Amino acid sequence: MDQIRPLAPPFPSRLPAVGTTVFTVMSALAAKHQAINLGQGFPDFPCDRELISHVNAAMLADHNQYPPMTGIADLRQGIAQKIYELYGYQYNPDTEITITAGGTQGIMTTILSCVSPGDEVVIIEPAYDSYRPSVELACGKIVAVPLIAKRDNQGGVCSYLIPWTELANSINAKTRLIIINTPHNPTGMVWKASDLDRLADLVRGTNALLLSDEVYEHMVFDGINHVSIASHPELAARSFLISSFGKTYHVTGWKVGYVAAPEKMMQEFRKVHQFNVFTVNTPMQFGLAEYLKNADHYLGLASFYQAKRDYFSRGLKETGFKLLPAPASYFQCVNYTELNIPQAKMSEADFCFWLTAEIGVAAIPVSAFYAQPVESGVIRFCFAKKEETLSTALKRLQTL
Ligand code: GLN
């Protein structure tokens, strides 16, 4: 009980500004208060049984030892073919695609493979919270530029715009990497083909590489098509493309994703990857390779999630929340500052704590996507949930 421990040596943090990720904090709080968890982005419905039976079959067929370091050939081939058919860029599955333990590991490994101390990395805020610490561990320097929120006559956000002038000003001889994220977490903003052309104008003649985080690639709504970096050969030639099976096939807990990049870049990526995770679990890769053969499994995702977005946003319109555009991803952002309650004046984080504990619905403060929290009175709900979950959450939110 009263064991006396010798003192540990001093342990200066490599990430002094970092605590536990907001997604973990909010999920734990939701569990503590038995709240409906619309915070962390993950589905609450089961994945397809067919996918599970492919994995089971792979285990029973004794595919249980290390796979190749880069991932099993069948899965890499399936990914190369999918990217080619959808976006037109031909990656060599042997030398240009690597299976990762989810998108977040792909992001960290990409950054460690190309950012050296003092290199600058441009991110567009709000930004997924893993980008910044990954750059800090590589001793790179973050240059953050803010997304522009365009407002309508009533002052509500009607769309988000890429900050072209600031982006142009942020790129210089020290820029090693620019991170883009389309569809964007948390706003759902998507890059258009003309945006990629404009980005190409900015990076042409520089040494800047790109990391394109496209884990929500199959969740783009209202008839709009996802524009991948792989649809722009000039940019693809200097890009790491990242995606995730967890998001696409409702299996976030399996932690399987991939990175595609031109051979020279992928060689460096693999040098880090092999000593980071070495490989990613074998039976899941076999199961995913089989399941990927049927394109309907990912092509149907946009209409599936659009129906959920529409159901959820219809219900939210009966609350005092102001809805922000939700053109893609499985997130709906709302502004709470016009609710007729004292809590409308709270910070985003405090509002989310209160909403979880007192109203029984967890959300994510968008301020968590900034290094220096920017308070815009906006929180993020995840609508990747069963209709009954959304319906119960809506009943609670409609009291506001
Ligand atoms: N990408 C997910 C989100 O934004 C969560 C990922 C995580 O929890 N690491 O909610």
C-alpha cells in the first residue's frame, strides 16, 4: 500500500502543450454521464456481416502470421485499382501503396518521414488534432493559416473558403509539407478541382510536398463528387494520399488505412513505417481485400450518410441551434450562441461539458481543432449513428 518508490529522473515532455485528445476526453465523459455520444467520430451501428465473415475465413485459413511489411498484395492491388478507377492516377501497388494502422498512423509516419528539424509545415485550421503533435515530434515548425468562414446576411456561416492569400504567403523555401484535408473535419468543406489547380500554382517550383487527408472521401453529398489529390497528376506527383477503411466500412476499431505516394516518397515512408508498426494485422487485410472487390460497398456510402445528415439536420432545425453547412463527412457543426439560455455564453469546451452532463448529448468543441483555441461558438456533432440514437439525441436537444 505505502510502497516507497525511488524518484524517477526528470522527464521533460516532448509534447508539453498536449493533453489527452478531445475525442477520448469527450467519449469518457459521455460514458460517465451515460450521454448519447455524438462527439468522437465513429458509427454506433454494426459493420456488414459479409466483411466479418471474410476476416473469419482468413483467420481459419491460417492467415495469422506477419503479412509483408507493406501490406498484403491483394489489398494493395485493390486500392490501386480503386484509386485509378475513381480518380485516374495509376499508383504501382508494389512500390507506391502501404497499408497502415489507420489514417492517424499514416499521418504520423508521413510527417516523420519527410519533416526534419526546422522544416516548416503548413496546416489549415481548424485542423484534425493529430497533425500538430506529429509535426512537433519531428521538430518541424507549424505555420497555421485559418479557413475563412463566409457569412450570410444574418451573420451565420454559409460556407468555408480556402485562405488563398495567407496560404500563398505561408509558403517559402523552408516549406517542406502542406497538409490539406478534404472532405474537411470538422466543417465538411470540400476542395474543388479549381482549388487544386490554384494550389498547384502555389507549389509549382517549390520543394513543398503535400499530405492529403481524404479519410472521408466517400461521404460527399448533394451530388457533388470528391476531388482527390489523385485526380490531379501534377499534385499527386508530390503528395502523400491518406485514407481509412475504418471510416469507409464502419470499422474504426480495426485501425486499418493506407497511404499512397510516388515511389521515391514511399521508399522514405516505408523506412519509418517498418520501425513504427512494422506491419498491420493480417486477417483484417485479407478480409478487406475481398470486400473491396465490390465497389458498391463504398459507392453507396454517400447516399447512406446523406440520409442520416438530412434526418439529423431536419430535427436540429427544431432547436435553437444554428446549423452550419454540412456538405460532406459525417459531421454536422452548429452554433449555440443564440440559444435562449445562460449557457449560450459559455466557451465551446464548457458548453460541450455541460451538454454532455446535463442534457445527455456529447459533442466536440471546434476550438479543439486550433492550437490557440478560437471561440466561434461552434460545436460538432457526429451523425454516423442509428436512427434511434439520433432520434433520442434530437429529443434531448429539442428541449434547448
Ligand atoms: N477522426 C475522428 C474524429 O474526428 C476521431 C479519431 C480519434 O478519435 N482518434 O472524431
